[in-house]
Amino acid sequence: MQFTVKIVLDNDDKANFTYFIDGKEVTGGGVVRTETAGIYSLDQATLAKGFLFTGATITDVDKETPCAQDFSFKVSDNGRTITIIDTDENPGTACLVFNVECNGKAYESADLQVINRDKN
């Protein structure tokens, strides 16, 4: 899945992330039933402001059904793109938070939830 990410700072200097697939706004998270990779690329306006991906924080929503260990990430293209890989080995819900930097200041996205489900 290919996502385009737009980041805008609000009046409180909080980063607001918006996700798009083929120009249509989406949640950025979702349900996964098979091994997958989500590729998130910053849009041109966001890059022009100086934003770059630095990483991701992935945690379990429910400790009873841990699946965060199924996820990994790779930052590429000098911070313009981050790929989230999900092996989908364990059912459960994970929180996905993107870490970005702009002109030396760190920002985080709101929590995206990714749900791992059985293939059925």
C-alpha cells in the first residue's frame, strides 16, 4: 500500500498528519490479513517545509494480544519515505506513531491503529 503524507503545523505548533491513497484521504491505518508493507511518502509541500521521517514507535494496544513485534520500519530516500513492514504472525492491534523532524524540532503523528487479523 502506497500512502502520501501531508503534515501541517497548527497554531499550537502541533503536527497534523493527513494520509492519502491515489489522492483520496484515508485513515493511514487499517486491518491486515496477510504479510504486508505500507509505504508512506511525504508530499512535496511537506518536504518543502523541511519535514523528514526519523522513525516510528510501534506498541501494543492490548497486552493480552501482543502483535507489535510483528512490525518493523525502514526510513529511506533521506527521510522522505518510511516503510512499515508487518509479518502478520500474531492477531492483535498495534499503535503506530510516526516520528518526524522539521528544522531540528521533533514531532509525532497521532496514533494510527493497525489490526492484525487471521487470514479468514
